[in-house]
Amino acid sequence: MKPDVEIAIVGAGLSGLALAHMLKPEGRDVLLLETRDRAGGRVLSQDGYDLGPSWIWPHNHRMLALLNKLGLRVFPQHSDGRLVFEDAQGNVRRDLDLATMGGALRVAGGLAQITDALAQRLGDKLRLEHPVRRVIEEDGCVTLSGDGFSLRADRVVLALPPRLAAQMGVVVPDVPTWMAGHTKFLAVYNTPFWRGAGLNGDAISHQGPLAEIHDASPLDGTEGALFGFAVPGAARQSGFEALAVTQLGRLFGPEAADPRAVFFKDWSADTATATSADLKPPTSHPEYGALTPSQRVIFAGTETAPSHGGFLEGALEAVDTAHRELSRTMA
């Protein structure tokens, strides 16, 4: 039976979008399927603030090339000033000359500008709210089935975490999903007032509920923002938001306890990202590497990148590998 599409890509995060964007000009018949009602995957911005990944590094040549191609601007993570440290008993010191993310780069207006731009260029080749429930290789094709649809593809690229692919029936090793067990909390203020007090916005806390905090203020300086990674599981506890705001007041002063707006994203509760196995995050960075279930089923998510696995650069590294594999097997 003839396939419905030449190449089906499952997952419209950075990997899936970038691969579709690469294949379409080559004349490939491509269809990109996404569970969510939006493109971007773990790249998520609200009001220009990133609730997913935030940083690009100067050695991330794939990401910088993509940003240049899209005409997007980067700027340095704020690092001037001192770090705040809070021990397990709540004792706070503000005299540490340290910037934990010094040298990192951020995208003006939020990282979702990248994925939004790529999605817009795909037109009807991108189908949102199309969750794939089953992947079956049979009769020289791969059948994808979901809620009210089924289609056959000559090749399928799984641009998503391997643990999600396992739920679709794909036999793969158990690979932790990077940052899937974490929560990102963000507080917005009228100004980045902590800078005037000689603080850089970085904080490390052994009390919580936020364990690591950074300056998230926009490039134009029109307002200030602090974001924090919560202690795993803290966001599922009653009163998390109020406790996080109270903690910011302890660390950065009374002004920090009165934000103009707050929002957070608990990725462990996002079933399009995390599984129950992700509720307990890994204690160190996993050793990621390429996965190839078969010639017709290929992976292209950041967890399959051997050099930059888990990071944005890893998403594009995995795309390069998948593209080479498709070119080799479909020549």
C-alpha cells in the first residue's frame, strides 16, 4: 500500500520544526504532527519571558547560525554584581562575587521567537492537536495512529523524548528526559532593583522552594524579572507560589516580595513532555547518544545528541544526524 506521506515527523519542538524546515526546500513530502495546541515543545515563552530553556552559549554554532538566519537578536545574561546564598537554616549572605551563568546569551523577546518563526514557515505541513498514540512498522511503511486519525509514512522521525516514544510502542532504552521533572517560576517587577543594590540576580538556596535563581530582565530594561528553578516536587505542594514570592523577599529584600506578576510552568505535570519516571530528575547530566530503532524509524530529539544532549544545541545536533540518515536511506 502506498504511504500517505514520505516523511512524518512527530513532535514540533525545536528539533521537529528545524528538521521540517530543512527538508521542505529539498522537495520532500513532509508532515509534522504535534500533540499540543502550539508549536515549540519545551521552548515556551510568556510575555517574552522564557518558561523553558533560557540560554545559548557562544560555542553553540548551530543555534547562533539559526538565530542569524531568522534575524533574531541575542544579548548577554546579566552578570554584574554579587550572588545571594541561603543555607538550609535560612541564613542569607550577599557578599559572594560570583555569576553562575556569566557568558551565557539570551534571545531578545524570548526563545519562542525561534520556534514561532519556524512554525509559521511550515503552513499546512504542521498539524497541531494531533497526538500520536501508536507507532507500528509494517508492510514496508510505518503507521502512525492517534485520536481519530491514522496515516502511513515511508519514514518516521521521532523528534521527542525517548520515554514518550516508548509509550507509543517503540522499543528504546530508558533515557531520562532533560529538565522534565523541573518547575520554572518567574516574578516580574517594574525595575531590576536588585542591580542597584549590587546584586546580579543570581541566588542559590538550600532552603527553597526555589533552589537556583537568575536575572530574567529584558534587554531594553523596561522592567525587571527574576526566575527560579524549584526544588523538584515543590510546585505540587499547596501554597507553592506564595512560598516562592516570600523566598524572593528573603533573598532580595522587601521589594522582591511584591512582584507585578508571577507565573510558572511545572514541566513534570506536562504529559506532552514528562512521564511518571521523570518525577525524580537525574542527579547528574545523563550520557545521551544516538538511538536508531530501525531504518524507517529515526530519532531527532535533544536526548539523542551525543555532544550537546539535553540542550538547545543538542536539538539541532540531533537534526543534523537525522537529516544525514534520511539522505542516506532515501537516496
